[in-house]
Amino acid sequence: MRKWLIRSFLIFLLILVLSLVGVHIASEFKHQSIVDDWADSAIDDVKVTTINGLEMAYRTYGNSDDEVLVLIHGFLGSSYDYRYLADRLASDYYIIAIDMVGFGHSDKPLDFTYTPTEQSQQIKALLEYIDIESYHLVGHSMGGIVTMFHAAQYTSNVETLGLIAPPSFDPQANQGRSTVFYRFLFQNYYLQRAGFRSVHYNAEFQRSEYFDPMYYFTASIPPQVLQKMGDDAEIEELYEKLESINGKILIVYGQEDTWTPPNIGEDYVQQIEYATLQLIDETGHMPMIESVDALYQILLDFYNE
């Protein structure tokens, strides 16, 4: 009986190892296929310049004579996440969607700290290079943390602040995760695809045509970069930073967001003076893809008040 159990366990272990190897090999082939498919289209309209010795990428939409709206992506994201929303807003505003250092087509140095403060300083330096002095600012998810630091640091430049699905204040949420965790989860096509299904509420947006371009960008991010972003302890200072933010603040969540549940927005409203909370029905974590029309109208109403 004992020999049978040992033999069965070894067979199970062998099958498990072979399955993991098979998934890894299949993921490598899929990865190369996506890189080949998206290498050209993913860089459409991308502009790149050197800021403080680092190349930073960004996209612009609309008329440069209009009011400026700066869009900052979230964790694992890029300026490409805003492609649908930016097209809609371009008739009303001059849009600048930025790839933060470590993401999209911007440089990904391992010696960069990736703190909200350093990201904020890079964003400000890029905007100064483009000769932008006053602007509306919008940040999605983790990018919302960066934009809050930015709005508190550059109060005279930021006219209004928009936060789309910002995460909680918990600095321990992602700390302690190794680079192996980030490499295993975010650089494997099939594992990341499985997790991606929970990003959108509507199954239509879980298809490969929406996931593949996102994977194209996330798979290029070194796991050390993701670890530094996840381990950031500066978020503990956010409560103090919030007191420095001036002007109107809009907070938007998808009603069905399971990544950053909308009840987090209630905590923000209690902490931030002049903050307004808006929820979008039947929407998950990325309203700028899943509910473009609704988010566009919310932003437009907010800016026209």
C-alpha cells in the first residue's frame, strides 16, 4: 500500500512538472507571436524624449491650443490603455498620455527608485520639456497614487485631479513579494490571461484583442521594476500629502471592480476635501476601456462645472 502511494505521488509530481514546463514553452511561443504582431502598431503616434537621462514615451491627441489633460496609467499599464478615452476627449482637450518610467515604451532602469515622488518628478520634467505649465491631471489605479503625490507637490500647476479606481492606502498590500512571483505571474501569457479575466466585468472585453496589447507591454517590464513599485513604502505618507492638494478632485470607480472595490472611494472622500465620488454601473477595473462613453461624460461634466 505504501509503495503504491509513493508511486502515485511520484507520477502526480511528474505530470505536474511536465504540465508546468508545457505551459511555459507554450507561453514562450505565444509571447513571441504577440511581440511580432504588436511591434509596429503598439508604437503608433508614440513620441520619445530624454528626461533626466532616461527616455520617456508619451502620446498626444487633439489641439495643443486647448486646455491640457494629462493621463497617467496604472500598475502594469501604459499610455496605450487610454487610446479610446483619449480619442473621445481630444475634441475638447489637448491630451498627453504618458508612459511612466519602467512602463510602456519608456526606459526601465533597475537603479531607478520607482517611488511616487520620483515618478512625479519625471512627469513634471517631461511636461516642462513639452512647455506645459497648467493642466488637468488624471491617474488610473496605482497611477492615481502617483498623481496624488504630483498634485500635492505641484499645487500651482495642477488645476484639477481625477482618480480612476485608485487603490487603498495599505502600504503592506504588495510588500514582500519576490521577483520570482512577478516573473512567474506577469511574464507568462496564460497565467496573466487567467488573471486578466477579472479586470473587466463585461466578458466582451476579456477577449484576446483587448488582452494581447496589454500583455505586449507588461511582459517587457523587468520583475525588479514591478517589485520596487509593489514594495513602495512612500504610500504611508499619502495621508499627509492629501492635505496639500488644492482644487477639485474627482474619484471614479467601476461598480463591479474587484481589484479596487468602490468602497475604497468612500475612504478617499472622507480624507480629501472637495472630492466627488462617481460610480459607473456594470464596469470593472478599467472604465477607460470598458465604459468609455460613461467615463467621458463624467469627466466632461466635472470639468464644465
